[in-house]
Amino acid sequence: MAKVPENYVYLDYAATAPLCEEAAQAMAPYMVPGRANIAFGGNANSLHIPGRAAFSALEDARRAIARALGATRPDEVVLTSGATEADNAAIIGLAQAAAHARRLGGAGSAQPHVVVSAIEHDAVLAPAKRLEQMGFSVTRVQPDRNGFITVAALEQVMCPETVLVSVMAANSEVGSVQPVAELARTAHAAGALFHTDATQALGKVPVNVVDWGCDAASFSAHKVGGPKGVGALYVKNRTPFDACMLGGGQEAGRRSGTQNVCGAAGFAAAIQVAQEKQADEQARLGALRDKLYTALAEKPGVRLTVQVTPGSQDYLPNIVHVLVDALESETLILRFDMRGFGVSGGSACSSHSLEPSHVLRAIGIDADAAHGALRISMGRYTTAEDVQAFLDVIDSVLNWE
């Protein structure tokens, strides 16, 4: 196993955040082995004492997550294996249910229509493509040059047959924060449901599913310092939804499978502390973001992907994205890694692809420039010293000898 040096500077929080102390403490009782685990490791669907204890812990976690998301009811939170599952369940489950409710897609009826943004994560774009294979029409609404989906752009692609709109709350590559509440109102005015992938927004900017007016929203624990393999799908009460994960009927029939009680406890602890610290961290990380953008803009051969004004809240406070001339992302990542810094070129889920980022292409970046993408993303454990150390080595990375 590769060993990470003790002084390694991790600047890839948009891919995953380190497990926070609060989550580790919340999960510790569930990690004991053998007979001692019976007190904490029961199946939450069993009727005996260990099962009831697990069920109680699961529902405590659900209530905490619901409060953090601003949900009206705990049972609006469906626990999943992560945001990818939540996105798949939302896109396919909502679209199918809404189309059925409106009697679209059957013999002699109109074709149901779904709108997604062109800068979504593949966890949304892939199930949208599956819907096309199932007989839906799908429109991929384009962003402006700065990475935003405007109300005007959404209005232009809506039609009477639109059953679902999905636009992410914040982009994982360039960091643009979308006008979710306005987009949700636009979708509802046309009679469509609205879903948002809020994975990157959680813990970085204010998140409230009721204020947003969304019908569904996806979240992942590991982006806020919780464990990997745990997430949540918010589904507003009485929203039509067809379950995609079938089996024993857990999660009120919306997501079958034995629940990860340990992971849910860790998620609840992580999301609570992330929101408690959110305002302070937004200001602290925003200042570091602005420092990086100012310094990088002065480097020859480095161009800012989007124009982020100092103090701007239109972009996530923890993401910096630039384009480096004459160098490819893979080369930059490996060079920084050799210098003791972990950065990325974009979404970790596409890190092994040779194709330029679909997000960058959608905002008008040509393929050659997109191949030189560099993303620096920060979080709770990033210090001012880390950022300065990164700036101290960038010249040696750009001018490698």
C-alpha cells in the first residue's frame, strides 16, 4: 500500500474530505468486533432488542440529517449508499412516476420530457441517458460562459410534456452556485418536478430544501467529512416516486436493502458540525480561494477558467479552477504529487478519462485548453500555510526540470 507522507498537503476536497473527528467518534461504538458488536451492530429491521436499538439509532440519525437539510419531516430523508445512488433514484424514479401520473409515454400519448443541465455530474447525466433509452426525450440545457444555468435558458427548453428538471446546486469543477430556488419555481410553473444534486453545496453554502422549493435533492456524507458509501435522497412528502432499488421494502419502500446504521450515524455527526461551522468556514475558505486566484492570475501560461471576484458568493468558497497552457492535467497532478500536494483536474469520477471535461466544453472552453485543467479544492483542515506552500512550489511545477 502506498504511504502518504506526513507533511503531504491535500487540496482535493471536492473529490472527498478527510473523515472528521466527530464522525469517527459517532461511528466508533459500531466498529467493535465480536459479541460486543451485538449491542450496536443489529439489523434495524429486526424486532429483537439489538434490532430495536439499531432502529432507534438509525432514526436519530435520520432526524439529525433532516434538520440539517431543512426538511419538514424525517421520513422525507431516504438513506442511500451515496449521492450517485440518490441521483439515479431521483432521475429515474421521479421521471417515471411523474410521467405515469400525467399519463404520458403510453400508446397514443405524448412523449414525456426531462431537462438536465449540461454541467451535471455523470451520476445525473447517465440516468438521463437511460431515460432516453426508455422512451423519454431529454434536453441538456446549456450554461452561460461563467458556468450558470439561467432562468431564461431553462424557460426556453420547457414544454407541456416536461415532467422533471434537474440542475445541480453547485458545480464540482468551476464552483458556480446555481439559483436553485428560481429554477425550481420555473420548473413548477410549467408543471414539472425539480431535483437538485446538492452534493458539493452541502457544508459550503446555505442549504435548505424547503427554501429552495425542490421536490428532491441528493447528498453524500464523504463530501462533508463523513464516511464514504453513505448518502441521502430528500423526497418531499407526497412527491410521486417509483423505487429503483427493490427488495425487502426498507426506507418505506423507497430504497430496499439493510441500512448502514454506522454510516448514518457518521453522516449525521458530520453534517451537523459542517453546518455549525459553515458560516465561518465560508468566510475563511473564501479568503484562501481569493488569494489563490489572485496569485495564479499572475502566473504566465495560467488562465482563470471563470472570473471570480473577491468575496463573491456566486461561486463555492473552496474551489479554484484554472487552465494551464501547454501542460495536461495528468502531468500537473503527478508533478504536484511528487512535490507533496494532492490536486486534481476535475471530477474524480472522470479522472481516468482521456476526454476533456464535459463541464468545461459546455461553458465554451476548447478541447486543447480543457486538457490543461487544474482544480484546487480546500476544506476544514486546509490552512493558510498549506495554500502558501502550494504557491511556493507552483513555479517549479510549471517549469519542471
